Amino acid sequence: MIDIRDRVRNKELQSKIVSAEEAAAYIKPNMNVATSGFTPSGYVKAVPTALAKRMEKEPFKINLWTGASTGIEEDGALAKVNGINVRMPYQTNKELRNRVNSGDVEYIDMHLSESAQFARYGYMGGGIDVAIVEACAITEEGNIIPTTSLGNSASYVQQADVVIVEVNTTQPLELEGMHDIYVPLDPPHRLPIPIVKPNDRIGTPYIPCSPDKIKFIVPCDIKDHTRPLGEIDDCAKAMSSHIIELLNNEIKEGRMPANLLPLQSGVGNVANAVIHGFVESDLKDLSVYTEVIQDGMFDLIDAGKLSFASGTAFSPSPEGLDRFYKNIKEYRKHLMLRPEEISNSPEVARRIGVIAMNTAIECDIYGNVNSTHIMGTKMMNGIGGSGDFARNAYLTIFCTGSTAKGGAISSIVPFCSHIDHTEHDVDIIVTEQGLADLRGLSPRQRAKVIIEKCAHPDYKPMLLDYYERAVTATKNAQTPHIISEALSWHEKFVETGSMK
Amino acid sequence: MIDIRDRVRNKELQSKIVSAEEAAAYIKPNMNVATSGFTPSGYVKAVPTALAKRMEKEPFKINLWTGASTGIEEDGALAKVNGINVRMPYQTNKELRNRVNSGDVEYIDMHLSESAQFARYGYMGGGIDVAIVEACAITEEGNIIPTTSLGNSASYVQQADVVIVEVNTTQPLELEGMHDIYVPLDPPHRLPIPIVKPNDRIGTPYIPCSPDKIKFIVPCDIKDHTRPLGEIDDCAKAMSSHIIELLNNEIKEGRMPANLLPLQSGVGNVANAVIHGFVESDLKDLSVYTEVIQDGMFDLIDAGKLSFASGTAFSPSPEGLDRFYKNIKEYRKHLMLRPEEISNSPEVARRIGVIAMNTAIECDIYGNVNSTHIMGTKMMNGIGGSGDFARNAYLTIFCTGSTAKGGAISSIVPFCSHIDHTEHDVDIIVTEQGLADLRGLSPRQRAKVIIEKCAHPDYKPMLLDYYERAVTATKNAQTPHIISEALSWHEKFVETGSMK
């Protein structure tokens, strides 16, 4: 067993150091198990690996509540042995996704800002039997120093009957001090969250925890299994340049300050391309108030363009993680992690006025957005924090390539097959074809702009034809639709493999 | 002309008293005109009546931004003469609705909490050429004392080039002191809204305005043209009793304090029935944080059950208005009006933890809600504040009769024909048939509960049949749907006049 005694600063707690197997043996069938983890960062690794092994021989299920998605040693391992009953609030793991869609897992896909309070309010069915959180270290007082993500860990530790801490020796001790932990009181006692700019510090650098509550401490030396970053392709580059052009114009028109407003961007290729666009732009003194801090942020810091970034997880690529660890003394001046109910707080997002950039699976001609379901039925990942930001942003942007599956799918459709963000919440839609600015437009005006600017040329005539026939057919309609045809594009794809 | 000099306390301003016709003559084609009014309360009456008369002879259009819906002398009169180009953010008037659906009016249907800032951010296209607001009186400093609604008046006055004040002598001077006016700064300067309970006073009792900005003052003696309240029918009674039972159970289970949390309820019959249910219940020391204060609130005050109600409009029935005026000295101890960006603030709603009760047009079996469109195409009223509250409430309830049009329409459908509130935002669905508690359930679990508890017996077998066939057909689906049939119920209604 790895020696973690120097990271367990409370001497008495050192007697609670056990193996992962011993800790996993504590977990009983149907327990509500709440863990750290937000993206494949700061999730627990040793205990779920041991638990999955146990489940292989002795099949049972637990309910698993996390910050968001986790890595292969947690969601992957437990899904593989069919060990999860209820899962909330987000996932991205392939094996888990299959279990979700097959019905083995009851997946509660929710706004991330609401997940901790949803559990605290007692809405998930019962309390938390055991919280398992990854830590850099435990202080002399028993307080927990988190690692590369915060997610819901602080609230889960506060609520749990019992806490298991995985002390991960691959996580550098320089992470200590990079967290700002604040768990709001519940109504009717809640107070304003006193953040007015991304770098405001409002809480403690540790998760408060009494030593008595800690049942087991488990050593772990498995690194965050983060995901490689995709190449920035031409499609992402085109979207990025449309967005940068828009933002420059907002500054020119006096609708944004010269250093913009705090940026929020979803995870992935397009977000990465947009951030790269900023690195190459004339913009400076930028700030970020987002969920996930990825490689691009390090580029912005290195370029001297980022004053501060607040998130709830560091989720760089494997190379980005090495780079982060190596330069952590410099990067920690510019970065902070908060609980996701603060990083994604509607209150804070609206107050500071974030620029929200998130990815859509499909958009319809009236500006509704599907972020979660393939062809209206199959879960992809989940809504995540997109709704927290999209609803409350100063400017709400959704990006999507105009087609998918080599052109067989149009991402601009007559009617979304599932709706996660309504027409009331979307300001801007961007594809590689162009940018539709929907602000102040009625649905009929929006349809024309979205088709004109965003649709792929292969689908533009079909969309225009649908829209024009819908106008004629309905005569009196705020939102013209031929109801019998509204979902026919998806139907056609399911039947023929193409929307064409 | 009525003598309003005693209500215009600034002597110099008395020289600006003119007729409605004179003031209306100031308005030019294509101007952005922003007015007071939220429900048929506190809207402007004399100037739009005169303007509509002028438009009859000299046809032109203006863009009309208000607090929400207004009365017949404003929306009604201007719609009749086809005098509106762009209209935001909400409407309920029949003539206007026809203009919206026919395409004569570009209607921007938006979350009410966002409407003032949307205008301030410059997203509506240009600034406000003229603000017209109804007042009880003008102070010696030129500040404006509003009447029975606040809506967006304060922000509009602040933004406008020119202000026209309609001093309405039917509005009692005792309204003075019942308003709490606070306009947030815009990002990056915005601060926390310092409200932690419904009766917190954070602003001024008047709309700050420099006398120079006031161009005209127009006398008016037309009363608010409020709407009669419908009879509480058996359907509304049944829904009310399901809700009261739920809330009592929440208290019993320790998920709510004994005096509940602040109530928010939409406008109309069901809301009224629920409030009546509270009057007859054992609950006491209730508080309200809502948009619209209706007759039921007076009943709650008279029954000694309401500690405080905060809203943005008093919108009682005609009899209720008389009752309010008559007892205003007592009622004013318990009531306060705020700007709608405060009454509907997501920040405040989530912090104080409102219980949100709003009406749906239809709900689907997975918990999505349509609040706005008939058969997916025709605008009814608009989303109003339902999204502000539903997204941020402690508990989110949507009510609807299980059928409409004498049974020809099922309000529970396979797939909503328009979605305003997504599955992520809805905790409880109530019909007269029963109550579906969706908290912590996956879509497949939700479908079973919604069909079982909420569907009308005539439609229950059809819904179950759809759901079960969808499960079989999709096999792997978080949200089972037969895409080719998902909207077939609406299609059938459009073709045959019945969903049966």
C-alpha cells in the first residue's frame, strides 16, 4: 500500500487508512453513494474499482450521485458490472451510456446547478449513505483538500452519514489553496452569493469535515484519466471565427466592454477552437466564469490575455494535465475551482453577465435547441450546465456543425426531436456556414435568418420549402408548422439512414 | 380636462399638462414606445386611445414594449387599427393575439425577468424613443409615483429619451409607499439583489425621474379595465386539493417549513382555487413572492393567514379592485409591488425558494410543458414569468385540466407540440385526475406516473399503448418515442377535431 501518512496531517486519522477493498466492503446494496468527480477529473478511482470487482462476484446495485461525468475507473467500471441503479446528474462514459439507453440505469439528467440542492432538499429519495471524495490531503482538523475538481463534493460530505476519502498521491499538493468552497444555506435561510467578479473568494480552501465523520481513508495513485483533445478542424475554426467577429462587433456597438464579459464555454473541440481564436485575437484582460477549465485556458494565460478563470474542474488533455502540473505555481495565480452550484449559479451567471457558448446536437428553425438526445430517443451525454448558463447569460450562443454523419443529418431541422433549450433562451446560433443573430426577432423572422445563415446548402432548399409551405398551410400562426411533417426528417433518417 | 394639478406637486411641471391628443401627436412612425402596464393594471389609457384614433386616419405602426399584457385601451385599441409592428414581452388581448398569429405583429415572447435588461442591453434594436407611464402623482422632485403595476416602468423611464406621464385620478393616493423600486446595474457592475425575504425593502417608493425628462403630463380618469374572475369549477377545486395535500405532505416529511415557503402562482382560475384552498386550510403565516396579486390574496389577508405578498401588479377582478381600494389602508401593510425584473428575478426566486404554481396548455408523458402554443402553431398568450419561476423554484408545479374542448383534446400527450419548459424543469404535474410527482425519476419512470396519475380515463389506454409500443420499437432509449407518431395526436385533432 502506498504511504500517504504525510498527506493525512491529523495523526489520529492515520489509523483509518485502509485498502480500497476494505472500504468498498462497507458499501451495501441500494445505498445512495455520492462521490467527487466532474469530467474525468478529481473522481474517485480506487474504491469504485474495488467495488466493481466485488460486484462481479456478488451482483448488486447502488445509486450513484456525482458532480458530473467521471472516469473509466468509476462510471466505466461500475457500468460494466451493471452496478448502478439510479445515476445523476450527468455522464459521458460509453458503457454507462449504453446502460442508460438500455434501461439498466435510471438516469436523472438535470441542470448541474440544481443537483446538490436537489439532493439536500430530499428529492432524490433518502439521504447520502456514504460520500467518497478524492483528496490531495487531509488537514489537522480533518478538513479535506480536494483535487482537480470540486463538483458537489462539499455538499455531499456535508450531507453524508459517512465519508470515505481517497488520498491521491498523483495530485500535487500545490492544488491546496486553489479551491473556494461555499455551500449555500437552504431556503428560507439562504443569503446572496457574494460574488461580483470571477476572482472573488467567498469560502474556505478546504471541504469542512469533522474527523469523526471520516470512516476510511484509502490511498490511490491512479492519475486522472483525462481525454485527449481533438484536432481543431475547419468546421470548428469557421465557427470560432464567426463568434470572434460577433464579439468584436458587440464591443464596437457598445454592447460589451473592451475586455468582453466573463466567458463560459462548454467542453470540446469547438470551445477549444474559440479559445484559440481569442489567443490569436487583439482582445486582452479576459476573464472566465465556467464549469470546466481546459487546455486553451493555459494558452490564454501564457499569452498574457487571461486575468482570471473560475470553474469547478480542471479537465485538460493528458498532455495539458502534465503542463498544468508542471506550471502550477504560475497557473494557480489565475485559476480557482468552486462547487458546481456556485460555478453554475444562475444568480452569479446573470449578475456578472457571462457570454455562454455551448454545443447543440440540433437546432430547429425557430431557435429551439436539442443538447441531449439523438433522434429524440437516445441519450448522448446530458444537459449538464448548458441550461444554467444559456438561460442566464448576457449573450447565449449555441454552436453545431450544420450537418452530421457525413452529411446524412442536417443539424438544422424543422422541429427539434427533443428540446432542452427553448426559443426563449437562445440569442445566437452558429454553424460553420454562418451566424444567426436571433435577438429581438419573432419566430417567423428567426426561421428565415436561421435557414439563410446556418443551414448547409444541401438542406437549405428543403428547409425553406418546409417553412414556406408551413406559412401557407397554417395561415394564422406565430410559429408556422405542418405538424404531420414536423418530425419527418428524423423519421426519414431512422428509416433510410439519411435526411436527404 | 380633469384637474390633476394637486397630483403634480412640482409646480413647474404643471405647465406640461396637455391633452392626450397633444401628447399622442408626439409619437412618430416606427418609434420604440415603452409603457407601463402588467396585466390590465397600471397600463396607459388616454394616450394610446388618442394615438389609435390618430392611426385610424393616418395609418402607421410603432414598436410597443410594456411590462406584460395591458388593457383594451392600449393593446386592444392599437391592435384594432393595426398600429403595432414589434410587440414584447407578453400579451393576452384578443385583437392583439389575432394580429400576432396573422403576422401583422412581430411578437417577441420572452421571459419577463429578462425583458427590461434585454431592452437595456440594446438587443431590441435601438433605444426607447418615448416612455409612457401611468402615475398616481408626480413629486416635487419630478419623481413618478406608479399605480397598480410596476412592470418595467422604472427601467423604461431610465432608458427613454422622453417621458410622458398619464396621471390617473381614479388611482388612490394611498398607493404611494406601496412600491419598492430598484433597477439593477448592468454587467459588469451588477451587485447582488439584497432580498432575502418577500417583505425586504431595497429601493425607493417612486420611479426616479428628472423633471426635464418629462415632456408631457396627461390627465386620465379611466379605471383599470380588469378582468372578472371565473367561477371556481370542480376541476380547479380538484387540482387545488391535490396541491394542498402535496404541500401538507412536504411539511410532514420535513421538506418544507410549517408555514411553507413563499408562494408564486400564475393568473386565473386554478391559481385562485389554490389560494382559496389555503384560506380554508390550517396553514398560517404564509408569504407570497409572485408577479400578480389577485383577489385571493385579500381573502388570505382577511383570514389572517398572509404575512406578506410581494408582486409587480395588483390585478384583481372589478369587484376585487373596489374591495382593494376600499381597504387599501389595511392591505398596504401586507403588500408591495416591485419591478418585474425583481419580482421575477431568478436570483431571488431560487434564494428564497418559491413554490411555483403555473398553468400548462399541455404536458407530455416525459414532463415537458407547452405554455404558449395551441396545436404547436397558434400563440395563446406567452410564456410570461412561468419560466423565471419554474426553473428556479424550490418546487415547480404545473396544472392543467386533463382534457380540453369538451374532451376532444387530451392535455397529456405523447410529445408536446411546443415546448416552453423542459423535462429538466418540472417537478410536479397536476390535473383534476391526480398528481404526478416526478422528482428523482427517469423519463421512463415519469411516463408511467404521468399517464397513471394525470391522464383522463378516455386517453389513458391510448397513452399507455403509445408508451409501450415506443419502448418496444426503440429498445435502446432514454426517452422512448415513435417519432412518426409523436405528434400524430395533434395532427388528428387538426384533421378531425378530436384526438380520440
